[in-house]
Amino acid sequence: MSDREHSHSHGPNDHSHGPGETNHHHHSAAPEPSPELPLEDSSTQALSDALKSSFVVVRVVMAGLIVLFFASGIFTVGPQEVAIKLLFGAPTGSGEAALLKPGLHWSFPYPINEIVKVPKDKVHEVISTVGWYPVTKEQQLAGQEPPAGATLNPATDGYTLTADGNIMHVRTTLRFTISDPVAWEFNFTNATELVQNAINNSLHHASSQFTVDKATRQDITGFKEKLVNRVQALVNAHGLGIEFDPRSCDVVAIPPRQVKAAFDAVLEAENDKRKTINTAEGDANTTRTKAQAEADAVRNAGRAEATRILQTADADAKYFLARLPEFQRDPKLFRDRRLTETMATVLANAQEKYFLVERADGTPRELRVLLNREPIKPIAPKQP
């Protein structure tokens, strides 16, 4: 034990020593420079420096965390989509005001803000799940059909009932875009299933109003129009927030595969019937056209002849009217002139001309012309 520790061990009332010892005791209890004081000062300084460095690091880390916190709110909206910003789970606006357009945006990180991206301009495709026989994805991609059983199995083969009590297979593919992202995303738990249910409902509704022949062959366009109109009515009634072009909707309706041969035979017979009718109608049109042309030709010829006769009669009338004054002045001279003109016209093409002069007494002459009879042809004797 050191002297300092030993001197502290004595009590304060210890006066049994002599004057010399007392003076000695006061001399030994005098403060001496402690060797530990410089170590404490250096430790305190080191601790202070360490704390200052730690505070600097903490400030830098906190500043980095703040920057990271705000930077984590930066996000990008793609060119074919829109985003909806939620504030504690609720949209921050309504209608177009709630939609964030494509580009760079910022929001507070979760859970203050939450970003829901919706592919607005993307074309979605939904296929009906009823009315068709099961086809695997591999078969559908390869364009193959599963083999048809001997009979239709209602447990696996989908079908619809037609207006004439028959059955048929129908499949519908609807392609659409999202027009109201807020309604599509927040008004329904699964809007895609609602679209599919609308297609399935419309498929049965349209089938019940068409016979199997009209739906599959005779009025395919009308069947598709009825189905698409039903889908549009259900979409509007439920406010699904989608848009689609009826022309992009594919509808396929076929008779049951088990009786396909019978339907093909009926179709072939109808094609033959239609071909025969078309041929007959073509022949009728040809005959009608030919008869009409001949009738037009006869009619036109009659009209032309009537016109010619009218023009000739009119010309003769004008000619006689023009000669009337001459006849009235001298009828005999007019008759002789007309006779001379007529005889000149009649005898213009005669090769031989004979003139019979009238007798002086005016008695008529008798003219006899001897014509040779045509020789009789000999009759050939009959062969025995």
C-alpha cells in the first residue's frame, strides 16, 4: 500500500502521537501530483473526439436516409399504362384527375402513398368458359382438335341450347381495353371474371334465340350481333369500365361433332339445291333477256316501219296537194303526163317493150301471149 493510501487509513481524531510525529504526519499528507490525471484528460478528449466523429457519421447517415426516403418515391409510368396514387389506401382524385399519365412521377413511400399501375391501352383478351368442348393449350396453339367421343358427354363437353331444341358448341373471344381504370381496379374484386361471366351469359342468351341452322350457317352475322349487343348491355349495366370493338369479337358456332357428318350432308344438299336454283335462275334470266331483246327488235322495227309509212304518206299527200292545181286546170293533160311518168317508171327495167297502138275506130285489140308449158319430168321406174 502506498503512503497516500496509508495516510488515509488513519482516523481524523488520532492525536496520540507526539509533536514530532504530528508534524511528520502533516508533512506526509501534503498533496502530491497524481500520475493518473493526464490519462483521464486524454481519455476524456478521445471520448469527446469519438463522439464528435460519431455525430458527424450519424448526421451523414440521417441525411442519406432522408435522401433515400424521398428518392424511393420516384417512379415511372409506362407508355401504355396509367397509375393511380393512393393516400392511405384511397385514390387521391376522381375520374381523369386520379390518373397519372406516362412519365416520371413522385410520391411518398408506402404506407403513406401507394401506386397502382393499370395497363390502360393494352388489349386484354377473355375467352368464354362454357359452350365448348375441352381443349388443352398445347392443342389450341397447335391448331389441333381433340377426338370426339361416340356421344356427347355433358360432364365435360360444353354446349348451348338453341331455339329449336337442338344443341351446338359456341366459343367467344372478346378483346377490350380499359376505359375507366379507377372503376376497373377498385369497384370490383376481379373485374376480369365479371367480363367472362358477361360473355358466358350472352352466349347462352343469343343461342336461345337462334336455331342451330341459322346460328351455324344461315345467319352467322346476326347471331354474332345478338351476342355482342348482349355483352355490351351487361358491361354498361355493371359499369365495368371497358371498351371493345364488335369487329374484334370472335364468335365460332358449330353443330355437335358427333353429328357432323349429318350436318355436312344437309349442307351439301343445300349447296346442290342452291346451285340448281342459281343455274335455273341464270337460264331464266338468259331466256328473258333474249326474249326482251327480240321483242325490242320487233317493236323497234314496227316503229321504224310505221314512221316510214307515215313519212311516205305525208310526202305523197304533199305531192298530190302540190299537183292539185295542175289537175284542176287541165285534167286530161295531167292524166296523160302521169300515165307517161308511170309507164316510164314501170318499163325502166324491161328488156323488151311492145306498144299496141289503138285503132282509129277505138275498138280494143286482143293480145294473146303463147307461153310454153314447162316440160314434164320423166318418172323413174320403181326398183323391184
